[in-house]
Amino acid sequence: MGFVWYGCLSDAVKHAEANQVFSHRFCRALAAISYLRRFSVRFIVLEIILAIVFSVTFLSGVFGIVMSRVLARRLTTQGHETLYQHIGPKIDEINEEIKAAVLASTEQSASSAIAQFYSKELHSFLVGPRNFLPHVLQVERPLQNMLKKISGFERYLSADERQTMQLIATKVREKNALDYQYALQSTLKIWLFVHVPMTYSLLVFAVTHGALVISYTGVVLS
């Protein structure tokens, strides 16, 4: 049972001490073996809850180790790594820049073609993070489809309007890179919101279970 408590404590310490990753994995493995040996066939309520909490904590820990390695490397593959709290304002900034370019083009060319394209194809893409799952899975088809629409639309425009659309295409790529950052960083944050509470829950249930076992066997703690 001591291995379970130690595994729980090492999970909590892991988030503050990055240099203890190896010992954290080792302790988790020992805790898993220890718990599987200790699990009772009586299936009382507390043991069932403890089993569920332990399983979720263990699996989320393994998932987190994999994701922290894979996603951390991928964060630098598209654009510059951006702080999570800056992603939203930067997306708004890109949207405003595109709207300003659309308005200037409309006034200059006396044509509403680009404005209509913005309303129909770009507005929903630019108002916030998009394509969460494709970015996590590293699927680039949504971006390619958007750029194809822009390229196809350019053929019907004047030279000045095509220049505006090229600027829009550049900004769309920048927006897509921010969406990519948002998707990956959000995935890591969601994992923490699951794993950390489950770690402390496991600690509470493990201590409770241990106290009941000691009480049941008549061992007196000094």
C-alpha cells in the first residue's frame, strides 16, 4: 500500500519538479503493480472508486507524458510559439487588419465583391479559434480549402483587388498558425485539468482506504 501513496505523492510533485520525470514514471509503474496485487475480489464500494480513480490517474499520466513530448515539439513547427493568453488578442488583431483591408479595397474599387467574400467565407473563420481537432491531428485540409477559395476568387478581380486578396491569404495563414497554437496548448491544459485533480483525489482515497484496512485488521497506530 505504501507504493500507492508514494506514487500519488510523486504525481503531485511532478508538476513542480520537471527534473524528476524519470523517478515519476518509475514510481507510477511500481504503484500500478502494487495496486493490482492489492486489489480485493470483494469489490466493496471504496475499492471500486479507488480502482476507477487510480485507472484514470494512471492513464491520464501516461497520456500526459506522451502528449507533453509530442505536442511540445510540434508547437514550434508552425509560426512562432505564442503565449496562450496572447492568442485571442492576436486573432482579433488579424481580423481587424483584414476588415480594414477589405474596407479600403471596397472604397477604392467601388466594388463590394471582396466584402461579400469576407462575409460569406472569412468572417466565421476569423472571429475565434477554429479547426481544433484537425490541428491536434495535424490535418491541413481546412487551411488548404480556404486558400483554394481565395485563389479561385482572385481570378475575377482587378489587379488592386488581387493584391488585397494576397494580403488576406497571408493573414489567413497567420490566423491558422495561431489556431494551431491554441489547439495544442489547450490540449495540454485540458490534460492538466483532468490529471491534477485526479492525482489529489487518488491520494485522498488511498489514505482513506489505508486507514480502513489498518482499522479492520486491528493495527493500532502510535
